[in-house]
Amino acid sequence: MMWWGIPVGFIESRSLLEHGELPLWNRYGHAGDTFIGQNETMLGDPLQLIVIVGRGSAEAWDIKFIVAKFLFCIGFGLLILRLFGNSLASLIYTALAAYCGAFFFINNHPVFFVFCYAPWILLSALAWLDLKSGRQISWGVVWLLVNFSCFNAGHVEAAVVLIGGLNLAAIAYTLTRHRKTVDMVKVVGRMSMGTIFFWG
């Protein structure tokens, strides 16, 4: 974070707020290098707006870390509610999710933000692929947003593993619940179309 994430936050904020230009270039390091096409800049992550508006300050980064962890906790609690239908267990796991061991291992690395989208990827995929539930369009939009945000959250390798693995788990789970051939084709087709939108 100290060598890349924080300086990038300053560069993005200054480019957008002071100069009115997109931060496509880092003129301060390596005799200049590109930002465009590098998701390590976190520019596609909606949470990075906190840092940009906060002008890269330590307080802005602190708020971003807290909001990301809160996002993880809420997403994890809603995932428990969806899978088990138990409100009490959902509340307990929402509170306990803040103490997830991964947070102590990745407390000063951009993968922290990638990890915070994980429960939302699985939750939205399960809700979106479920043929019996309503609001498929809403959940499809949430699915697209959280996958895009996760991919741009700062660490592409971890993001690809989470996005691929969690979506595969959602497909496998949904296919065990919809065993008719027509339903299976609908589920796979829905995920295929979503993947095409995501790649686009």
C-alpha cells in the first residue's frame, strides 16, 4: 500500500480534482508509466471514490478500509440468511465476519478490498441464477457491479480466483437445485450471458 496504493490515490485525486483530467498516466515514477489498463490503480472500484474525494488522505484511506470491511460483514450475513434462512444466525455471522482471519493477514494490501466483495459475488450469483426467485434483473445488475468492482479493487490475481471460483460454486449449487434439462440450460445460459457482459 505504501509503495503503490497510497501514491496512486494522490495521483488520481490530483488528476481528477485539480487538473480535471482522467488519471491515465503516472508522471512521477519510472520516468512515467501508464495507469490505463492497470486495475492495480483501483480506479474501477467504487470504494476508490472515497480516496479520490478525500484527496488521498490517511483519513480517506481509513474510511475506505472500514467501509470495505462493513461491506464484507453485511454481505456475509445476507449470504448466511439466503443459504440457511435463519435471521439469528445471519446477525451472529454478520458480527463475527469482522474478525475473519484473512483480515489480519491482508491488513495492509490491496487484496483486502478484493476480498471484501467475495460474499457479494456468491450472494448475487445465487440469487440471480435461482429460477424460482424474483428480481433476477436487479440481482443481475448487482452481480455485474460486484464482479466489476472486485476485478478492479487492486489485485487482479486474487480477483480472478475469487470471481471464477465463487461463480463456479454458484452454478454448481444452482444446478443441484434445478435438475431438469431445460432449467439447467437456462442457468448456464444466464451465466454465459452475464459473463459476456462482464467481459465487455
